[in-house]
Amino acid sequence: MANEIKQAIELLERMKGLDRNVLIEALREALEKAAGRSVTRSAQITVEIDPHTLQPQLYEIRTVVEKVEDPVSHISLEEARKLNPDVAIGNRLKVRSEPKDFGRIAAQTALQLIKQKLREAEQDRIFQEFKDREGDLVTGTVKQIKEGRIIVTIGQLEAVIPHSEQSPREKYRPGDRITAIVQKVEKVNKGATFVRLSRACKELVLAKFEAEVPEIYDGTVEIKAIARDPGQRTKIAVASRDPNVDAVGACVGIRGSRVKAVVDELFGEKIDVIPWSDDPVTLCKNALNPAEIKSIRLDPERKTIYVTVPQEQLSLSIGKRGQNSKLASQIVGWTIDIRGDQDARGNPADAAASGESQAEIAQTEDNAATPAVNEPESGDANTGEEGFTGEA
């Protein structure tokens, strides 16, 4: 039995990367329980295992007494000193034991318990591996689509992309390769690991740009802010730490090759790449591009930017269902109030207060708290067929 278990543990250690000490401890506990069941009398048993040979040795724990009343739990001082000359009354001593029936049944029980411990160790290893990868990009294979959820196989693990974390533009079939962000990892029933993936979060777009744009990966170009409407449009604001590197051009690539690769990965989701500015007015203009802005005014108390555009460009600047304004607001970190020039009468702030605003996109609390890199969204009304905009 020792040779078989040794081979099994060495194989598991080599193939699955489990820690040898964890495996030996699992073996020790299993044999200890099996030995306890094989002993008819109620002795306290412990097991020690040689870490090299994996040969187990069983001991009964007995208390040293002057007069033995219970031979199962007691040992006389005279007998104890034959094993250890330094013992004294009241000491607990390990006495070697060889249960007669510690044979086939005990071995089977031990192996079953070992398998259980090994499963637990494997589950712990998988949990820790994916817990450390929260926020990272992973690649897997679509196993099945069930009740709107995409079940993804990643190695030995099955992860889930819930419907709320899928892009409405994307369609997958079993067997397709898929990349996603590890959003949440937790333990569920019986220690199993549950992993929730996302294809709708901002971090996915960020990870894709890091993979396609070396300047982002090495830190020369930084994505300062990102706003996303999954499946529709994403706006990213970028800045360069090197005055000789054009941030927008680096992200767009020659003939749009780099941003097009990201667009293709997102199934045609439009992407606008704009230059970042610490000045909210300049950043607002960049974020609303290509709409022409006639006037712009800040209200720091309300943290609102009032923008006037030509009447014929009002729908362009606001975007379909207010999308362009919403994403621009998330990029800037301010509420953006857009009105056409024919409707702009008097003070913009007064007009807004009287309800004459054509579009006031309130920024969410989350975006207000983190105006930097967060959820990306899709492109704007003037995006070309390639699905992206940006000046190289």
C-alpha cells in the first residue's frame, strides 16, 4: 500500500502541482482515521509518516501513571521508562501499535479519504489561482449556452458569463474560443470554485488595447479615462508620457490597424480614441467630437458643463438615446448639458434651471468617483464603417 500511495502522490505532485506537504498531511489524516476504525478498543491513535518513503507508523497515546487502571489509555512508569528514561508521572507517551486488522479494509478507507483530501487540495489550488487573477484577461472554450448564460471551460474549471455581463452584439456557439475578464471568484457548495467572467466591462477593452498597443503595455501611453456602452460604443481618452509619441496615433495604428483589431474582437463595437486633457473644457470638446461647438461654459458649483451647438448638429452631439453625451460625460467626469443654438436664450444656467435644456446627461455616482479607467463603451455618431474614430 505504501508503494502505491507513494506513486500516486508523486504523480499528483508532478502533474497537478499540488504541494507535497499538503498531500502527506492528507495521507496522515486518512490513515489515522482508518486506523481508529480498525482498532476495536477505544485507544487514542496518532500516525506519523516518513516524508521520503511515505511509510506510516501508528502510535497509541498513553498517560504515564504509577498504577495502571485503564490499560488502553495508561502505561506504568516502569514500562514507560523502558521506552523513554526521562518520562515522569503524568507525561503522555507515544507507544507503537500494530492493529491486527489494519489490512485491506483499512487501506481502502485510507485511499478514499486520501482522494477526498486531494480533491479539497485541488479545489483550494484552483480557487487561489483564479482569485489571484481577478481583473485579468483569460481565454477559454464555450461549453454550452444555458438559460442565457455562457458556460466557459478554462482548463479544469467551468466559469460563467451571465447575461448581464455579455455584449448584446456578440453571439457564441459551443466550441468557440472566447476571452473575458475574471470579474469575481468565490467558493460555493462543498468548496467548489465559482468564477464569473465579463465581456461587458471596461477592463476588457483596456486589456485588448494593452495587447494591441505596445506603448500602452510599456506605460508610454496611458488610458486616462474610458466609458463604454457594451456592444454599441466605447470612448477612451489617452495621453502620452513621451512628447515624441502621439497617444492617439499609437492607439489607432497605421491605417487604423491596432484599433481595428480591438473592434473586431468586440464584434464591431465602435471605438472613439480621443486625446486627454486636464482642462475639462478641452476634454469636453474632444469627447463630443465631431460635433461643432459654438460655446461652452462651466458651472463648478453644479459641476456641469453647458454646451451650445448648431441646431442641425444637436442630434449628432447628443447621439442615439443620448449615448454620445452620456459617454462624454463619463469621460470628463462632469454633467454635460447640450442645447441647440436656436434654443439657447439668455444665461445657460438659467435656461437649464427653467427646464429649457435639450439634453442633460447626469453622470452616475460610480463615474463621478472614478473618472479614470473604468467601463468602456461603444463609438459615436460619426464613426466610420471600420467602427472607430481618432486622429492618427
